Amino acid sequence: MAATVPQSALDVMGICSLFVLMNRILSLTTIGALIDNAHNLRAYCNSCRHCVKLDLEALAARLGRDHGSMHVDLVPKLKCECGSKDIALILSTEATEGRGHV
């Protein structure tokens, strides 16, 4: 029997927080969950195109492992070197790090 994703999860803006893996749902809505499940998060400046891999361990130490990892939770706390706060987040795993657009 396949797991179903609640409609509210599909309506979330920013990074999709739910992945269906072998009939179970993996929630990646906290910094601790990203660390525990070997995911990476990059911040991308939409103004100057600067992109940096976020240090999730440092973020967890500063904000707590239970702090949200969604766009709405992290972007207000981020600012690019150019001064812009127009930041996008890119989620990846070690296997997909650096492929595609970054």
C-alpha cells in the first residue's frame, strides 16, 4: 500500500518537506532532520547569484536542531554578502550535491 502525501504538504511554498520513500514519509522540516538524513541546504542569492552551502551543524548549534528548515523559517535570518535578503534555498543530498543548476 502506497503512502499518501497530505494536500497541505503539497501546498507548502519553498522546499518540499515530504518525500515518499518505500511506503514511508520522511519529514525534513527541521535542521536536525536534514542533518540526520544526510541532506544539504544551499542559500542562493537571487540578486547577485552568489550560492553557498549552509553549515547545518553550525545552524543547529545556533538555532537548535528543532528549528524549522523551511524557507519561511530560515530565509528571514539570512542575508547575502551583497546585502540582499532575496534568498532561495536549494535542498540536495550528498549524491545529488552540485548537479543541475548549482
